[in-house]
Amino acid sequence: MTTATRGAVGTAHTRVEGRDKVTGAARYAGEIPFADLAHGWLVLSTVARGRVRSVDTEAVLAMPGVLTVLHHHNAPRVTTDYVGLLGVPPDPTVALFQDDRVAHMGWPVALVVAETSEQAREAAEALVVHYDREPHDVAFSAERDTEAYPADGHMPAVVEKGDLEAGLAASAVVVDERYTTPEEHHNPMEPHAATARWEGGRLEVVDSNQGTNWVAGELAGLFSLDPASVRVRSEHVGGGFGSKGVRAHQVAAVMAATVLQRPVRVVMTRRQMFSLAGYRSPTAQRVRLGADPDGRLRVLEHRSLNLTSAVYEFVEPSAAAGRSMYAADAHHTASRVVRLDVPSPTWMRAPGEAPGSFALESALDELAERLGIDPIELRVRNEPSVGPVSGLPFGSRNLIACFREGARRFGWAERDPRPGVRRDGRWLLGTGTAAGSFPTTAMPSTAAVTAEADGTFTVRINAADIGTGARTALTLVAADALEVSTDRVRVHIGDSDLGPAIIAGGSMGTRSWSWAVTAAADELRRSLVPGADIPPEGITARSNTAEAVGALAQKERHAFGAQFAEVAVDPATGEVRVRRMLGVFAAGRIVNPLTARNQLVGGMIWGLSMALHEEAVRDRSTGGLYGADLAGYHVAAHADVPPIEADWVDDPDPDDPVGIKGIGEVGIVGAAAAVANAVWHATGVRHRSLPIRPDRVLSAGGDA
Ligand code: MOS
């Protein structure tokens, strides 16, 4: 411990693996070389519901290079009778080839394994599978609420406080509106890919995922293996957004590697990802707000309907978003689900909050309009002093500080509140704002920090860098905790043999891992004798934050944000262009401003994309998606994205050793509502269904 270089945290740092990534030296799961590698290609069902009657393997087994065809008659047996790292039961979709049931279009029915990827694909496309079709039902709509039920996902589905009807009767103004959001897909740049092999009695999987302990635990559970005999590595990950947990590709690779006793790789195609990687459920939401003439809310009611598959219950908890946002005497929120013959939806960046904030924050804007109160002032008047439903204190809550700073920088004070009155040539102009929040959590993790004989430090923590810059953030955190410069710190991540740590998800990765790294570094500093030599094997200290994290007091813990957007709408073509966006966030201490801004801007771009472009459309007759690829599924491209600014106010978390909250998800929350509110301000027309497509703008007309 010689030089005390203070304060790496909070200073901009390029990614420590950045050079490897831009030069191609960084290898991704689908391109890491293995000797004697065989390739598997998944075969997906062409019916939406029914049974596999037979699989004609004979002709395919005679094709060049084909090694085997796995299906429900010959695949290894697995069990779903276990609970994984996240404490939720497995989606039985990953119990591949266990019976003849087909639960949705694109259900995995076979795996063809061959010497090369091309041979496997050729044979997979030639494989004839016969089905007994059954009628399917994929029609999601608000009317399905009659068959829906409240479901407990990872939070209570229904929360009711106060008398709703009495509150509505006493309200001077009531907003009662319905909103919809479509099925949306993650589309991480890097497709899901895994290679499995048996090596010295251990199962080894090289994968692209959001947590190697998580995937290792699921594979151990599925295949009834001793968890210590499963190793999963995932060094570089090209995006996850919630989709990269245990999925068909790893399970198929393990099955084939077990049967063939050689390494097998399975990579999903982009099209297969639309069936196998999960997605965000469409939502149908209703919001009722009742307020006094001064804007004080008497009633906040938010009901949301989402779909789930026939085999697994996943709740998109859109109605939960409001529980921490606004005070109201009567506060009713409910998320319900309906079962359909579709793939299981899953977590997707800001699950619940992203679609929920579109409805709630649009409704707030409608209330502001009817009351003649500025939308920011309306939020100020309903700012809670404690959790509106929980009654718990806030860890820190700087939402209004975000609005004040955002309003100043955006020029909100000069805004004319009247809709449809600004023109720039053929364009109608408008501005809008919305709030956002996302829960901040810390989860137990372990870390090891070694003082090396050469004066450097090695940090070992099973973190996952899914593109967020986690490896770099942890380098800065470790350097500060050790009081050394960052060039003396090396961080190893992405290997389940490094010990248990929480996943990159729920905006809790960097906070949870930083806690563990800080604790191990502190421990190491205590055990080092100043001036004493370090032995060749180094000196290692370890941490486990289970106790410290478990001792956190019950509080409302969230990151907050204020979103601003300016749009231009062409009333002749229905085109909506976003001209600028600003997001100001209160999201804890910012470890690395460079990569943090990237996270927040990335979320905001996704919000823009959600507002204007993204929509997966399911064909009711086949049960599949139209255009399941990046040509048919539109995402915002460079030409759609204007200058976007993200910044933050000072908001260190008072209960975190580093002051971190988490930034992975809050950037998308409220962004789509800000755009939709700006479209109203431009045109005078409310769009309550996303995306705001040109045809919707045209058919809605306006004040043009
Ligand atoms: Mo995320 S949806 O927390 O990976």
C-alpha cells in the first residue's frame, strides 16, 4: 500500500476491456474455439398448440455430418423440481424434449447435431415433424380481463389502501383512461449462444448470460447434478436486458454434450430469439385519478392486464409503479394475468415500470391539462413524505430536484401550455415531461481481493458485464477501497468458480458487487502489515455481504428520474420525430460518469423506440409473430435518435458503503410517456396506445 490515489469513483474511465472489444480480441460465447466441437441446431414447432406425433429422423441422420437428433423420445431426462438462485421456480419451457406437448408456436421440438453449423442447419431445416394440432388462443386484449386473475410474481399483485369510490365521488376532476402497450422484444446485439462439454467429471458451459451462478444453479437443478460439478463461464456479453438467463440453448447443448460425450455448441438465430429468449408482455391498463381543484390526488387507481404462457406464470407488474410515486388517500393498484398459447414472457429492462409509467405518467399529464396546472407543479403537489402505501421512509428521494434541474436546462419555464399552436414549417412542435422511478436493491455476494507480490491487486468476483461497464466500475471501486491507482487493479468476473454473486439484473449488480469488493478490500487492508513483504502467492481477503445486506433497515429505496422530450409531428404524413430529450436522474452515487451516461441514454433511446417504433404483432390464425426479425420488428435507428442528454443530481444512497443505487433500468422509465405527452402538446391529440405510428397519428386527426 504505497501511493494513496484517491477518488477514482466519480471520474470518467474508458472500459478496461474496451480495446479488446473494438479490436476483436474479446471473444463472445459463440466464437470461443473448442477442439472437437460439434454444432446443434434447434428445431422449433410450426404449430401453436398440440402434440408431436412423430419425428422423421431417418432421412436426416443420413445427411452429411449429422451426429444425432434429440427429441422427446431419446433426450436425457431433466426435472423442474428445484428452486434456483432467484428463488422462483423454473419456467418448464427449458425442460426440453420431455414430452410431446407443444405449448406455443416456436416451441423447441428437436435438436439436430452435426460436425459443422451449416450441416446442422441444413439437416434441421430438412427434419419433418408431424403434429396433432389443437386449437390455440393467442388473442390478447383488454376484454380478456374477465378471465384474468391476480397473480403473485415477485411482488404483491394487488395493493389497496383507502376508499376508492368515496374518493372518486369527492374529487373535483376525474381522469379515467385506458392505455395499451404492445409485445416488445429485447433483441440484445449478441444472440444467445452456449457451448457445453464434460471435462474431468465436471460439466463446463461457456455461455452468454447475466449471471453464471444463476445459470449453473439452474443447470444443476435441471440435470440433478452436484452444483460443485457445474462450471459456467461468460466473460463478454453483448447485451441481455433480462433475456439472458437459463434458456433452451444451454439445456440443448448440455443434453447433446452428454449424449455425444464431446463439446457441443448451440446458437440461437435472431428469428429463434423471438420465440425462445422471452419478451415483454403486451399490457392493457386503466388509470383513474381523482383530484381536488388544487391538484391534490384523492384517488390513484392503476389496473394492468398482461399475458403469460400456458406453462408458466410471469407477471409484468405495471400497476406497481405508482405505489412509491404519488400520495393519494385511496391508492389501488392491481396487476392481473391471462393465460394464452404463447411463449412465456420474462423480465425486460424495467419490467413493470416501463409500460406502467407510460400509462400513469400519461394520465398525470391529462390531469394537469384538465386542471390547468403545470405538469411539474402537479407532481410537486403530490410529492409524498413517506411511501404512499407502505408508510416507510425513503432512503433518499430527490425526484423534485430532478424536475427543477431538468426544467432549468430544458427551458420549461418558457413553455406555452396550450396544445397544437407551434409550427416549424410543416411540423407541429410540442414538449412533454414525465417522472420515473425504479427500485434499488442490494443482494448478497462474495468477493476475494489479493495483494500480489508485484504490488498489484487482483479482484475476483462473479459479476457479469453485459455491456454496462460493470468490470470497469468495479475496478474504480476496488482502487478507491484499496487506495491505489486503477492501473494496479485487475478484476476477474464471469466465472461461477469465482463463488456466489448476484446477477446483472434488477439494477442491483454494480451496487451488490461493489459492496462485496469494498468489504474484501477493507478486510485486506486490515490484514496487510505496512512494509512487510508479500509472499509469491499473494495475500487474499474474502467477503460475504449476506449479513450486512440482510441488516438493511426496511425503507422505500428507489432511483428517480425526470424525463423531457421535444417532438415534431407532420400532420400530413403522421410522422413523429423526437428533436431532443433530456433526463435528469437521482440514482445514487455515479461510479463512472462515462459508462453511466451510456446506460441512462441507452434507456432513454429505448423509451423513444418504445414510444414510436417497437411492436411485435402476433398472427391470430397461426399463433406466430409477423416479421420476427430486425426488419419486421422496428427499433429506433441512428437516424431516429436526436441529441439526448442524461445527467444526474447529487443523491448518494445513505445506506450503501459506496453510495450506489443502480442505473440499469431507471433510464427507460417515463421516457415513452414524455414523448407521448409531447405529441399531445404538439397536436392536441392524446395517444394512449403505443407505438405512436404514423397511421395512428393520421387516423386520430388533430388540431392541425
Ligand atoms: Mo433486467 S430486466 O433487470 O436484466
